[in-house]
Amino acid sequence: MPQHVRGVVARAKGEAVHVETIVVPDPGPGEAVVKVQACGVCHTDLHYREGGINDDFPFLLGHEAAGVVEQVGPDVTDVAAGDFVILNWRAVCGRCRACRRGRPQYCFDTHNARQKMTLPDGTELSAALGVGAFAEKTLVAAGQCTKVDPAASPAAAGLLGCGVMAGIGAAINTGGVGRGDTVAVIGCGGVGDAAVVGARLAGAAKVIAVDIDDRKLSTAKSLGATHTVNSRTADPVEAIRHLTGGFGADVVIEAVGRPETYRQAFYARDLAGTVVLVGVPTPEMTVELPLLDVFGRGGALTSSWYGDCLPSRDFPMLIDLYLQGRLDLDAFVSETIALDEVEDAFARMHKGDVLRSVVIL
């Protein structure tokens, strides 16, 4: 039978979110109902509230989550009731040209649950990134559930569902950071700090964090940055070159998503170096670069989709590193909050007062 639970709903652009009753249907073929234990407050949820993603209101927010599978529908074999899982927003299809070539992390036909969760009056909800996990329970495609070791803290594990995975993956999967490399990370929010952590995990010898906020630079240093640059007071390109013997970094990760910071990343890399764009730009943004410089500097300019992760491969590995004490996911949890405190958490996030607020259910 459908279940009535509490969830955080954004009804209109720019309006404060509220906890409301939502209806979660029984799982259909290929679907699962998950009892959410923890969900991080990500900037993408604020983008949804502000109409920055699309205007398919009302939204059921939340997507950076971990919990326990409660029910599965027909034809589900990879997870079962009782499994502790991290939710992801890119269940791979297994059939598209990327999947057939053995590169499912680039799946071009990812999917979510076919059924919609609703308000009690039948109004359909748009689940944020196909997850909708600011709720006591949520309906997802079974492929959005990745089983991991239940010894992990739900508050920490859930962060792999979006921002932390995006940053770690930008360094390891997309940027291909290797032992002894020099890495610069421009923008030290949650994703940028995760890129710092990923670079250190990969064995980078030098990790340079760049931001305009000394508080964020201090956090990046605590997470493994070897050097910091405040780009309000110093030219970041010159500073990165100075710290790399005049050459530039082997890999520069741009975690802001703005034309000016992308240009900085382009010119702060070494010859034949790599620029990784993981910051998300807005539709009107453009960037102009001299084509001769693009040719003459060589290397690679690439973007990172969700850290180019494959959840079934990457989530269990990173949870194992967490449980071994080699990946401090707990350091990303600034505070734990209740479901009805999400709106206040948005304000703290917008001011840069927290790295991650995490809703505990």
C-alpha cells in the first residue's frame, strides 16, 4: 500500500520550503523504496528551489543520501530489503552506446523511478535529481541504490551521493591525478574540497587550493592542501606558477563554473597539463580563449560528469577507505539537522558558514 511520510517540498520559485506529507507508492518493476537515514544539503537543492534547474514545481528536494532498502519491486536482483545503500542520480541503462563500449560511467540514458511520488491531493512531485531524499522514505530506480558496508555512518556515506563524489572523481577519474603530480583546485566549497582530498588520495605531491575566502582556504588546508592562495589578494595564475617552479600545475580543477576562473585554470596549468571543469556554469555563460593558445599549450580540457563515477565501482571502494581511516568523510559534515531545518541550512550554506549540513532522519 502507498505510504504517507514527511518530506521537504519547494512549491514555487524562491519561496521557502516546508515539510509536507507526501505519498510514496509501492515499488514497481525495477524500483525500490528506501528508508532514508541521512541526506546532505547540497547547493543543487537550492538551485531547484530558485528555479535554476527547471520549473517543474513542486519539487521534493534532497539527493545526497544513504539509507536502508525497505521494499523492492519485481525484477530487482542487485539489492534487497535490509541492504544499506547510498543513493545516486544516474542509474545506468546497460544498453546505450557508452554502456555497450564498456564505459557505463558515461551512460547516455540514465534513468530514475518511473512512478511519481505525490502530494495527498494527487499532485505529482518532481524529485530532485530523481532522488527526492529530504523525506522519511523515497522511491527510486533500483539502479540508483548502491549497497555498501553498513558499518559506515549514514551522514558521511550519503555525501558520496553527489558533491564529495563529484570532487574526488574529478581528481581521480577525470583528471587522472597520479603520484608526484602537482594539482591546483580553484574554488573550495564542498566539491573543491573533495577534489583536494581526491588529489591527495591519488598521491599528488603538491595540492594548491585557491579561493577568495580565508575560512574556506583554512578548511582546504585541514583536508590536505599543501598550499593556499587567496585570489582576492594575489593573482592565482602567477601564484600557482610560482609554487610549481614557474611551470604551472599538472592538473587544474575548476570547481566554480565561471568564465574568469576557467581562464585562470587554463593558464595556470603546465604545458600538456589538464584542466577539469567540475563547477557548473549557468546557461548564459561563455568563455573565449585564443585558439593558438589552446593548440600551443597542448594537454586536455575536459569536463567531469558526477566525477565520471560508476557508483557500483566507486562507492564501495571509497566507503572501504573511509572505514580504514584513509578517507575522512566525517570532516565534510559541519552539522546535523532535523528535516524542518532545511530552509535555515540553505541560508548558512549560501553564506559559506558550513561545508555540509546533513539532515538526520
